[in-house]
Amino acid sequence: MKHLTPILLIITLFTLLVGCAVPIPASDATTTETASESETMTASTTITHALGEIEISGTPEKVVTLEWSYTEDLLALGLQPLAIADIEGYNNWVNIPIELSDEVIDVGKRQAPNLEKLAEIQPDLIIGPAFRIGEIYDELSAIAPTIAFDAYPTDESITQFTSVKDAFMTIANVLDRTAEGEAVLADMEAHFAAAQSQIEEAGKLGESFSLAQAFGDDTVSVRLFTDNAMGVEIMEQIGLENGWEDAEFQLYGFTTVGMETLPELGDLNFFYVVQDDNNVFQRDAIKPVWDSLEFVENENAYPLGGGTWLFGGPLSAKVLVDTVVEAMTGETVMVAAAADDDEAASEDNASEETAMECGDGMRLFESETIVSSVCVPETAKRIVTLEPFYSLQMSLELGLPIIASGTYAEEGGFPEAWSEEELAGIESIGQFEAPNLESIANIEPDLIIGDAWFQGENYDLLSKIAPTVLIESANWKAWFHDIAGAAGVPEQAGELFTEYNARVAEVNEKIRDVEVSFVRVVPGGFQLYRSAPNAYAPIAIMTETGVVRTEFETGTDDSSWERLDWEGITNLTGDVLIYVMGGADDDEGANALEAEVTENPIWQTLPAAQAGEAHRVNAQHWMSFGGMRSAYSVLDDIEALLTE
């Protein structure tokens, strides 16, 4: 299991009630809180989608998908749907590694689902494509909250693949599987990168291709996919170039032609999907034409198999890539990350990196927690940080010359813990998830620092602008040392940690002999942060000072975070309870939420609450941790609440 990086933790776990919320892809989702008379809390989420706006309470468990791509999305997130449309068709056309459960219910055709059956099974959520369910949307919505996605954008600047990824993450968010969704997409991107490397090694990078799907009974219809099609974009991402162009924009991503058009393609790599029981190219009347095609004569025609679904989600994308790479190179895709378990490969890589020679005014920077060893300036004078969390705030604490940074929002959105004077002269390069590379290039930095989780896929592009250090660690101290090392001020970091360690020792000597619980309260429930080897920074600081957590709140990296409901918080049996409200202490909503929660009879049964030892702390530093400034704030709270 991959451990969440600190910044991913901030984004995944700390977006409710934070000053700058992170947008959910493909929707304008906002979260509000309601409490029932039975003293339970449920999150109410409003989703704006292709056909309107709906409100979803809690986390849907019984989900119906009326399109195979959304069925695949659920399976990729580790969930089985309650029901889908056209199970037989799904099994015939969609080939992914995760099987559909035999218990899934069939609710009819995708074009005309059985509304009576849907009402009978009482789903919590229905998901479908706008172009299919538009006419029956009201009927579906009367059965259950219904989300419709625009699978075929009319905006020519938006590709199908972009829509697929946005829909996938919206579904992940609605089903409380955000972290799983991010991991699936990261794995897919790593797969693409590995595939491109293998295509390049085979000497086929940049070769022309055409992607086709053929079918028909009396006549043969061939779909030639255009640049906006999902399958084409995927193949272009692994280093190939689409050889079929249509003068007109094709909404569905393909042009339907007959056999007479295929000779126009010339000699390229022709990848095609036909069903095994209906290989139209091998019919007696068609085969002579097929055999005469230039790409067939030159053995550049590659069948992808009937189960290669070109309209699916992340798993289908990987299947397509696997099939294409094996067809072109005769090899399976080998993801580079596999070398992490191969000591010999790691040693070879380390030797190569050590052998790097840097030019005048440059030096080699190496660390186990960065993406790659890199030549950096002896003294960096123009540094860009890609996000406003650790990268920016730790750099400021080290006194580095920051000229620009990624922010919480496209305009503004710098950390509130820093004053305007302290941030003066730092330009915004856009929201941290997608910083503007052109802006970065225009300001001509000599060093770029950021988080590998968000910018790993842009590493090569960023490195062409300036030496780039992307950090991949769950340990806040490792981040601090990496930033200092990259900027050439490691001794400065050492001095800061000498002072910090002295402060920790001072607090440690006075820690009370009590067990401590910690929880974050959010609309809809609670978030537990366990003490673990790679715990989030404030929790790690608690451990350093000698704070003892309850057994329930002590775990491994794989169990360091968990959502709790009202029943779950009864496990918070510490003598002292430290809690955070949302993510902004000065927020009126957070204050109202605190009043509601602390007056609840279940909260009042907690041992710490009964003893008057339940204490609220400042969320700005505890939940938007940025570096030394936050660390000292956490230490001050620990001293005030947990020492003799």
C-alpha cells in the first residue's frame, strides 16, 4: 500500500471548512452539515452535473450504473454495484482484471433501463451518461439521486479522456473513495510512462497509427477514431501519433467509414477491435480487400481483441496500453516502480546518479526521498515552489529567495499563517494541482521545488525549465532537510532542528502521565489520526514529546487514518481529548458545529469530556501544517494542555 504524502493528506483529509477548498473534478460540489433528531450526523453533498443538481446525504452504498464505463469505475474503486445495465453486453465487450460479482442485478438495456426494476431494488444512487438518460432523468431521479455525466463534450478543447478522469474522481468523492481514486489514476499514469519508455526503447516512438473498431452484418462499418477520442489520447500519451484526421469535429470521437476508405491510410500501425465471432475483415467477400491493404501487407495490422473496450475508465485504459505495447514490442508493460523491490536495480540506479557530472556553478543533490538526483545551483537565487504547503512554508522558514509559488486557488490563496509582508514579492503560478508551466518558464527560476504526488507526471517538463526537486515522503522532517539540501543551506536546517529538539525535550520532561485522544470534527462525522511510524506531522510531534495515545489510536502506517461516526468516537477513551473543528477556527460554521457536537449526549459520555479535559486547538497549524511555525504552535498547545 502506498502511504499518503503529507500534502495529499492535507488535500484529501482537510478540505472541509478550510479557507480555500479544493474543487471536486467535474462538479460544483459543496458540503453542508445536518444533524438528525436521533443524534447522528450525515454529510449532505450538493452535486451539479450534466443534467442538473442533486443533493446526496451520507455515503451511497447501493449504486446502480447505467453505462459500462461507470460500472468499471466502481470496480476500480474496490466496490461492486448493486445493479448495472446489460450485464451480457458488459461481459462481452469489457475486459478488465476485476470481475463483476454474480450477485449484481441486471436492470435492462443501457438505452432503456427497466424503471420498474430500478424502483424495486431501491438504490441509493444512479449514475449514467447524459446522452442516454436525458429523456428519463426525472423518472430516475424520482427513484434515487441520479448523476449524469457528459461523456462526449461538445467543447472541442475537452477530450473524452479528460471527461473520463473527471467523472471517475467525482464518483470516487461521492462514494468516499477519494484516496483510492487518486491512487488508481496515479497507477494509470505510471503505466503510461512505462509503456512510453518501452516503445521508445523499441525504436517506435512517434510512429503513426490508426485506431479502429469494425462490426456489421450485411455491410462492414469501420470506426476510425479521431484526436478527441479516449483511446487515441491514451495512445498518444504513450508516444504514438494518430494518423487519421477528419476535417470536421466528431462529437463521439470517431468517423464511420467503409472498407473503401482504408487504403487511404497507407502504411501505418493499424490497431483494430473486432469480436471473435464476427471478424468482419476475414469474411470471404472482404478478405481480398483486407489482404491488399498496405499496413496488412507490411504486417503492421494488430488485432486488439474483442475485450479491449475503447470507451471505459482507468482499468480499460491500462488494458489498451498493455495490448498495444505487446503488439508492437512483443513485451509486457514493466512499470519502473517495480525496481523499488529490486536491490540490484536500485544500486545500479544509485551508481548512475552518483556518476552524474554537473557544470560550472552547479552541484549534485541526492536524497532517498526525491524523485531523482539532480544538478542544482551552488546558490539558488530564484526559486519556485509548486505548492503552498510544505514547499513554500518551509522555504520561507529557511529564508530562501522564493519568487513564485503554487497557491490554494488560481488567484491568491497563500497560507493564512503568513502575513502579506512576509509573502511580498511572491507571484502566484496558479492552483497547486495544476500550476501554469508557461508562467513558470517566463519568470526564469533557477530551482523548482514541489511534491512528487501532484507533479510527478510533469517532472520532465519542469526539468526543462529549471533543475527540479520533487519530494516523495510522508515525514515532515525529511521534507525540511530535502528543501534545505536542494537550496544549499543544510546547516541552516540543522540549526533550526537543534532549537526544535531542545523545545521538544523541554516539553517532554513535563508531560503528564495520561492517555490522550485526538480527533478532528467535520460536518458529517469525525476523522481519527492514529500514532504511527509515518503519522501526519502534528501526531508525530505528539509522539516525540512523550504523549501516550490509547490503544485504539495507535496503529501502523496502513491504519494511520480513519473516518469515525458517533459510535466510533466512543473508542476515544483518553483522559484528555484534543480536538480540531473543521479547518478554520475563526469560521462561524466551525463554531456552530462545535456547539452542536459538544452538546450531544454521546460526546458528553467521553471520559475526557466528563472530566473537563476536552480541549479545542487551533486548526490552522494542526490541520494545515506547514513547517517549523506550525510545529512550535503544536508544541505550545501540548505544553499548555498536557504538562504538569
